[in-house]
Amino acid sequence: MEYINQFLAMVDGAKLLTILVLIVVDLLAGVIVAVKEGTFQLSKIADFLNTSVLYYLGGYLVLGVAATAEPQIGAPVVFAAWSLLGVTMIGSIFAKLKKLGLPIPDKMT
């Protein structure tokens, strides 16, 4: 039970929720862009969820398990991974918003 509590403290529910919200926003932005461009395919949603949810969220959770099992990895590495995931997802969202015509600077996509 101690390891479960350590794991939950390491990955933090707010961080998990942030990743999930960014994935949903990225998904919705992608669907809107695809509909606008006339390239929407329902099967692409499964591909997106497979890559985003499995790789991003799964990788973050695996890192949390590793940090719990090996305390030397610790909170700074988990926080850095969470930060990189957030920046990656935000960049993807900005790229899609730029395709919709919003004035997003190139440096942010």
C-alpha cells in the first residue's frame, strides 16, 4: 500500500488531469481542422488516441512507477516529463489553431 500512495503522490492527479485535458483539446482542434479541410476520417481519431493517450499518458505513468521504485529518479524527473508533455501538447494545439486561421506566431507551433 505504501508504494501505491508514493506512486499517486508522484504522478499527482492534477498533472494527470492536465494531460488528459490537453489531449481532449488537441483531439477537438484536430477534428475541427479536418472537418474544415474536408479530410475528416473517423478512423483517424482512434489513431490519434492510440498515439497521444498510449504514448504520452502511458509513458508518464510508467515514469511515475519507475520513480516510485527508484527514488533517485524522483519528483524532478517526473515534473520535467510532465512539463515536456504539456509543452508538446500545447504546441500541437497551437499548430492546429494556426491552420484554422488564428494568428499564432511560427515560434509557437
